[in-house]
Amino acid sequence: MQADLLIHADWVIPVDRPDILEHHAIAIDDGRIAAVLPSGEAREQIDAGEQLALPGHALIPGLINAHTHSPMALFRGLADDLPLMTWLHDHIWPAEARWAHEEFVGDGSRLAIAEMIRGGTTCFNDMYFFPDVTGRVAARAGMRAAVGLIAIDFPSTWAADADGYLERGIAVHDQFRGDPLIHTAFAPHAPYSVSDAPLQRIATLAHELDLPVHIHVHETQAEISGSLEQHGVRPIERLRDVGLIDPSLIAVHMTQLEDDEIRLLADSGGQIVHCPQSNLKLASGHCPVVRLMDAGINVALGTDGAASNNDLDMFSEMQTAALLAKGVAADACALPAEAALRMATLSGARALGIDDLTGSLTPGKSADIVAIDLGQPETQPVYHPLSQLVYAAGREQVRHVWIRGRQVLKQRTLTTIDLDDTLARARIWRERIGEQSS
Amino acid sequence: MQADLLIHADWVIPVDRPDILEHHAIAIDDGRIAAVLPSGEAREQIDAGEQLALPGHALIPGLINAHTHSPMALFRGLADDLPLMTWLHDHIWPAEARWAHEEFVGDGSRLAIAEMIRGGTTCFNDMYFFPDVTGRVAARAGMRAAVGLIAIDFPSTWAADADGYLERGIAVHDQFRGDPLIHTAFAPHAPYSVSDAPLQRIATLAHELDLPVHIHVHETQAEISGSLEQHGVRPIERLRDVGLIDPSLIAVHMTQLEDDEIRLLADSGGQIVHCPQSNLKLASGHCPVVRLMDAGINVALGTDGAASNNDLDMFSEMQTAALLAKGVAADACALPAEAALRMATLSGARALGIDDLTGSLTPGKSADIVAIDLGQPETQPVYHPLSQLVYAAGREQVRHVWIRGRQVLKQRTLTTIDLDDTLARARIWRERIGEQSS
């Protein structure tokens, strides 16, 4: 067998099967995983253009950040220690009204993608204005993304009204059709910020185009009370009534859930994205991940935007998810390390409908691979590599990253993004936005 | 004024005062902070042997890990996803009975200290067998520590019975008397593992020697039930009855507290150490930090040992403390960034009774200082340096560390610890212990 690259590591963690493969190699050919096999056999059987030996490293599938707002990296730390509605109404929405233009989205997405690649994320599910810009920046960086075709009731520089949002969204979808890296999803902001008519149109269009629908749902108790007051029903009932509770649903947050709502979601085949750090930081409540997973619901993991987290670090998010699930369930066995890693990889791919393409180290899938160095003092000794990955490893231990077989991080250096220029642009935005907000 | 070293940074965060000083410098002389002043004035007024300019960096007091078991770094990840008592009885205590000898303690402490210095920790409060060994390793590394004069009812290679533990403890205290870096504290393990007689003797000795008493208290609900069954009272009542509820108390965990117990602690002047990641991981419960601080109790922050965390990362611990407090209090304004940093610095020094010496960037105090690089993409842009430190910065952004004015981390390289040898020893222990436990 021929391969472009053969990567040998002490541990290969495929995620789609329970075992950890010691002293194995991954063969990459034409952007895909061609084989996963013992290193000894690989050296004998595979005629590789290049070989890379990584002692002390683990190879894992690239992490999938299943919910973020990448351009908001430029608002990182702008307003902290505030509840969701104060934070949104008094800080974030005014800042967005003033700043969220194309140039901002381009620079913010690039900063976010630099951070995500450095932290082992190879795919992100985004929701923001100017998704075409984010898609182009991601494609140029060799990054996989699902860009959200955003819809919201209030006007923005992206679109003036419901029709405008959908029209521009469809145009973005058309623009990236067939792109090997850039996927699309409808992204109505939330039940409280999008009315019934556009939600219904999105439900119809999502079925026609076979696209996921990415939406914030049941983030806070206040959202539920508001919906009961305004519509007489809880938000999930409204989504069901407009036809959005089905397998295409990617419902983000879900901190407030009653038993019959969990059953409804389980029966529908809908997906949930858990954002533990954002939910804690905004005191939004706890997503009952163990109960959801026990009900058979696919639960993915997301960082949310950098303005409410304040980083896009999926290693830290995995750790928080695994720790918090134990605290919330009052059970130290809840969400063990392997479940946290699966949530951050294969479950994310499933949520986005791209698990045939990525999310595990499976021959035939795209070579979206992360090499992490467990030889650092912070993760020594290694009894169980999964424990080290989830409970002790840091983003800085990510040493190499490949997406579609292209190496986008090499010895911690970004190969597709000009980091100096990205940081210089961030400093310029700091001056502009800081002036305004102080 | 003369100084050995003048460090200039974009931000100096003293912690003992609310302001953040922009473009300031710290003058270090003879191991102490001689002055904190604007960089311009410093260049004019101070005749410094050496100057170091750190654009994009923040200077903060060295972090104080107020509760750990440093040698347990060698058990990192040995047994995870298990409840406290199963973890202790079936895994940790048997492993300790087999392995916790002098050589293990020396190698484990060194690995832990390497990790802590790399993560910006300049002082740790330890509880383990062979505290003399940990103290010697810390002193050699130039690390500040409070080593615990451990007491526990069961025999170990360190001591055979209550008298033995106290005798050896006093000898360790004598050995380090007057040491500028190594402090001591009594460290009875927990109310459930130490009987009344040794607890009473420790109360008496602690008063005579003016030493803190470092003890796990009210870690789990099971501990309370067990005490009610065995002694007819809750553990805190037992500690009060033996005379241990006073300002010298360093009570660790405290996840189960009734209102009158909070009042008792507040009135006594006792100290609490919060270990949020360990409490989550072992599903022990939540320490009500906001209520404790509102009651006027000094609350410090600790990682616990690496076997139950699984790292000794005080940046990650600060982030978890700040996030979890919001979740537990259902208030996004709870434990803001500045309070989290104070908890990890000055409050730790206060708990150990060494706040005259360290814990803030105050002229006259020991030069225990950390320089952290906020110029990385993960913490850009910087609107509020405190937000970036607590919610976004990672341990890897710590670039330089000084303890008593001695630079122990320089451009991320340890200057006092042979890292290669430390890691080689960790790998040897991995082979020994892994054989046994598999």
C-alpha cells in the first residue's frame, strides 16, 4: 500500500471503538485515513512518502467545537461577571451593532481559528453575521467549519429583515456547495429572538436542502418564563409546533428540561450541544448531560463564543464537562474520560451530520488528526492516556494538527495563518473597541 | 535607590489593592520587593543591576496552592471516575501502602514542583508522608512550601502510631525552623481518620508552636453520616470539642455546611481551602464559597493532589472556581475575576499565616512574582487583564517565575530542577506501579 504520510505514536485513540491502540501508525493518503495498524506492520507494508515518529504522543481525532461564534474572539473579556440578559442587551448587542461588519468578522474569525487549531480543534460549528466571510477565512486556513446561515428578528449590517437573512443565507449555502471543508447549517439565533414565520420557513428549507438547524434553546429559566408569557408555551413546544424538533435540530445549551421534553428530543433524534463553561459563567443553569445521554440523545460539546467563556479551548471544555457532570449527577462515575472525548469528537460530527467524513480515526474518513505530547511533566506518568487527555492535558500540548491530510500546525507553528498579522489586527480592534466601551 | 533587578511590564496587578498598574515596574533587591512604580520613574530613580522589559506581560503575585499532596503526582491518573471512598480504599491507600516510601516522595515532590513552577505557583501547602523529604526537595528547587506534619490513625512507613507521627512531625518542624522557604503546619488527615486523643494533642501543640492545622473537613456527606454514627456529632463539632476551631485552622473542602457551622467558623477566624476540581471529580459536593466569603471567612484555593484533579494547575483551578461559584450561587456576578485571583494568592498566604511575607506585590514582601504573557492569541485582545488571567490564560503562558528574588523559571525553562531526570524518574515509577496495578 502507498501513502503520503505515516504517523507513528505511542497511543492511537480511534474513538469509534473502545480500545486504545499502543504503538500504532496512521497512514494518510490523498487527505484521507488510509489505514490504522501496528507500527511494525506499517513499516513493512506501507510505502510512505514521509514518516513521522512521535514517541510519547497520542493521536486523537481532531476536536469538534460544536457551538461557537468565532468572530466574537475580538470581544474576549469585554464584559464579564454579568448575567446573560444584561451581558447581551447592555454590552454585546450594542458592541455588535457598532462593530460587527465584514472586516471585524474576517479578523475575528481568523483569530479564533488560530486559537482553535493551536488547541487541537479541526472543525467548528459557527453562528454569526457574515458567515460567508468566516467560511472564506476558514477555507483559506485549511480549517473545517459549519458556517451558520444566521437569522434573527432585528436588522444588522448583514440583513435587514427575515427575508433578507434567509436570502443571504441561501446564497452562502450555494457559495459553499460541494466545498470539501466548509459545510453550512441554518442558524436561527434563538426562540426568543426569531418569530414563528421565519422559524417555519427555516424548517421547510432545512428539509428541502437537508441541512441542520443550529439554534440556542432553553439557555436560561428567563427564556422559558418569557416564552410562557409571550406565547403561552415553553420554547421547545414552539419549536415542535413549527416543525423544528427532528433529527436536523442542533439545540444548544438546554439547561432547563423536563422529563417529557427529554423524551420528545430522544424520540425525535435531535442533537444537543453542551456548553458547560458558558452555562456556568452566565449562571444559566446546568445541562443534564447524563440524563440526556441515558435517554439515547447525541450530546456534542461546544465552547460558545470567546465573549462568554473566554477561550475556545476544547481540552479545558472536555475537562469541565467531565468534572461538572459528576457534580451535577452527584456521581463520580458520571461522564468518564472516554465519554468526554467522544462528546468532543464523534458526537460533534454526528450533530453536524458529517460523521461519515470526520470525528474518529476510521479508515476512509478525512485525515483530521491531532498529535498531543503526553511527555510533559503535567501529564506524567501515563497510566491511562484517556485520563491524561481529559483531566490533565492542556491545549499547549497539542503539537501537530492535520485537516484533510494537510498539516495546519507543525511543532506548534501555524502553517496556514500569519500569526503576527492576526495579532496585530487584534491589537487594532482593541484600540477601536476599547475607546468606545470605556 | 539600588536594586538587583527591575522588571517592567504592561500590567502589574498587586492584589492587595484594587487597581491594575499600567506600564509599571517592580524593583527587586536582596530577594524582596523594594518598590513598585511607573516604568518611567523607575528608569530614572533606580540603579538596577539588571533590567527586564516584558511588553504584553502581566506581573502577578506567585500563586499559592493551599492544598495538595505533592508526591501523589506519581499516581496521576492511576484511578479515575470513581467516588471518594472507593478511590481511597481500593486504589490510593493500597498503592500508598506499597509505594509511599522516601524515594517515591522525593521523586513525586520534584515532579509536582516542576509542574507547579511551570504553572506560576510559588508556594504550596502539602500533606503527605515524609514531609522532610518534600521540604528538602522544595528548598533545593527554591520553592516555597508549607510541609504538613501528617498524622493519621493507621501505621505507615513514616510512623507506626499517633505518638510516632507527632514525634516525627515535631522533628521535621525543628529541622526547618528559621528556613526562609520551608514552613510547617500540623496536618492531621481528617476527622474520620484521626482519633480524639491525637487531635487534642495537636490542638495543644499548635497553640504552643503557633502553627496552622491543615485538615480535610466535611469533604463528603458520607463523612458527616459516619461521624454522626460513630461519635453522635458532626465532624466540626468534634473539632470544636478538641479545641481545633480557631484562627489556626485550615479546613479543606467543606462541601457540607449548615448555617450555624458557617457562623462558628466565621466567629473563630478559621480558614477554608476550596478545591473545586477535586470536589467535582469525586462528586463530593459544592463548597458554598460565596456564602463563606460573605460571612467574612478567608477562603483560599487548592488543587488537591494530582491523583484527584489530575493536575496542579492553579490557572485552571481559578477559572473553575470563578465559573463554578456562579453556577452554585446561580449568580453570574458571583466570584468575579479579581476575587478569584485574590483567592489564589493573598488568601492562601493568609491561610498559611505568611501574608506578612508573600501573597501580594507589596514592597517589603518576598519577591515571589510571576510574569505571564498575555500576547498569545488565546488572550488577545486585552480589554481587562484580570478577565484574561482568570477566564482565558493557560499555565503555558507563564514565562518567568521568581521566588525570593531567585528566577526559578526563565523563558519557560526550569533553572533549579533537572527536568529530563525528573521525567525519567516518573517513567521508572510508571513501570513499577503500572505493573502492580494492572
